[in-house]
Amino acid sequence: MEVPREQSNNIRIRNKTVTKDLREYLLTSTLHGLRYIGEKKLTWFERFFWLIAFSCSLICAGFFILNVYAKWRMSPMIVSINPEDMPLNKLPFPALTICNVNQAKKSVAERYVAYGDPVDKKLLESLCSTQNDADLFEDEIADTADWDHTRTFLIKVTQPCEEMLTKCMWNSKTMNCYDLFNAQLTDEGLCCTFNVVHRDMMFRNPKDLNDMNITFPSPAVDWTPETGYPHNSPPDGFPWKPKGVGTDHGLTLILDANIPEYYCASTKSVGFKILLHNPTETPKIAKLGEIYGPGIEARW
């Protein structure tokens, strides 16, 4: 039976539309391989190869999914949470890391700019720039900027903990901030950290780190989230345990942002980046730290 001409034209137009939509989907799909199937610049053999490869990947995925589904049907597994009460004397107080968003003290940075050597100027530029260090340092300068020189530079140019921490109270008792906090290098520069596990118990080769000097007011304890405190650990072992619930039994700090000394900051505001973290974790201040401006009171 002969198809009318008008109906035949409609069928051809519909087929062209479907073909066009299919090609557009293939070219814009995020599924790997489909774009090459709809690419006109490729030969028919190449397009056929990608079609076979994509079909094989679908078959393999379906095969593994069916195997997992059959295994689940034979032995279904139900995951549930079994909460267990944990007394406060079994848990450590959270570790706290504080960083001034100011990367360099203005008085020190201006002195480096005026009288510093090329290495210090490059280190200051790297500290205040968002560019990659490899793009900033020249070969002859990079060779002289060893770790000892860089560490000394960071200690001199950043705000020290004794200037940032003007008052520290632990369990409602005023204590020396120098005994509670240790300088630590993070992804935000030189920061101050409280209640962390000693690095000798966190890393396999702590002497190779060549980090800052660490002081503890109490004996260091090898606490881990899996095993907790050792049975022979002293009651005042570091990391410390909370003495109770509420602000009276926690840590109280008064911080000084030293705004007149701002030279370049890691953010567009002034203040601090603060992070509460596990005592056994290395703080990731740049991504996880919360920003707190000066002149406010914050509680956790």
C-alpha cells in the first residue's frame, strides 16, 4: 500500500527531529563515551567502537549490580546504631586551633620590604599572594629558601601566641597561655593549638617533621579514638579531660587581633579562624575553620 506523500514527509521530519535530539543528547551527555558516538568528525569505525565499549560497560555494570542484589536477597544486612553511654572522664576535651587571618605583621613586613634580602621578600610575597609558590620563586632563590630559613621567617613575621592570647582560663582557673597553647604550622600559616596529642604519639617519625617546640603543662598521654586513654594514664594527662558541663568547666580565652598590624589577610575581613577538632587530627584551618571578628563573644 502506497503511503501518501504528506504523511511520508511528516515521517521524515519526525525522524530527522529524533535523530537531531539524539545527537544533541550524545554530544552533551556527561556519560563517558557517548559524546564520541555522536561526533560527526569521527569515522564510522571509531563511533562503532565507542558504541560497543559503552554497551560492554553497561552489561558489566548490570552484571555486578545483579550479583550484589542476589547476595542481598540471600543474606540481607541491616545496619543500625547501637548508642553507648560514655562518661566525661573517658573523653578528652576537644582540641582548639586559632589563627589570626593576618598573615604578616605590618611593622615586620615593611621592614622586610625595605631592608630584607631577596629570599625574605619572596617568602613575604608568597605569604600574601594567592599564586602558586612555583610561579613566584626563581630557581636560585628557591635553593636558598630551605625549611630552617622559612620557619624562622614565619616565626618573625606572624603574630606570636603570646600576643594573640591575652588571657586563658581553664576550669575557671587563670593559667599561663604559653603552657596551654603551642605554635603549629597549618595550611593557614603559624597558628596556636590547644589540647592536641603529642606529636611523638601521632607520627611515626616525629623528629623528621622539624616542627615548632612543643611544651605541655602535664604528662603527655597516648590517647586514641579507638582505645581511649591508657589504663596507666595519670588523671591530669594531656590531652585534658573536661571537668564538667558548662562554660565554668571549659576553656575561656581573650584574643587580641592587633588590627593596626594588619598587612595582608587570608580573607577580606579581620579577626580569627578557629577550629574545634579531634586531638589526634592535624587541623585543616583553610577549609574548615570558622571566622570570628573582633569585639564579639562566642561560645561552643
